[in-house]
Amino acid sequence: DVLARVTAKDSSATTLNVAANAAGLYGTGATATLSLKSSGAPVAIYTVVIYGDVNGDGVVDGFDASYMDLAINNRATLTGAYKTAGGLATGKVDLANYGLVVDAAYGGTAIAQK
């Protein structure tokens, strides 16, 4: 679970707010904002990337493989965190990474998260 891994080291001075992605989920594309308690001013905003999770649902499955297939064949476009999630091994959404996602989705081979 992504939310269980998000913590703030100095919780006396800061607050951490985790927001869902555009689909309302806590996978790739969700954000974690670290803000000062005193003013509420954001100190840093982090975007969640789960390598292989190109649709943002928080798991690597056949839906991600299908979407990567569409992207590789220029029938869909991955941008931002979703493109980063699809570029896990080479930094590009390509057949090598598609193969890793298919293996993870159907063969149970976990994708290393950096």
C-alpha cells in the first residue's frame, strides 16, 4: 500500500498531505505535499511513480500492459509520471519495458521500484 510508506521525518514542524491522482486513486500520479505547520506553505510536492503502473491504479496488471501496447503503437500517449512509470528499464516506453510489465502482470515477476 503506497500510503503506508509515506511518512514525514519531522512531524512537529510539518504536515504531509497525500492526494489521489486524477482518477481518484493512490497509484502513479498521486501526490504527497509536505507543508510547514506554521504557515501552511508547501515545502515540497512529490508525485508518486510506481514503475509499471501506467494507468495509476496502484498495481501492475494487464490493464497497464494493454495501455503500454497502445502507447508503443502510437494509439495512446503517456505523459508525466505515467510515462516515467512506463519507462522503467530504459527510460522509454518501449518493447523491453512492455515485456517487463507483461511478466509482472501475468508471470508474477516483480518490478524493482527505484
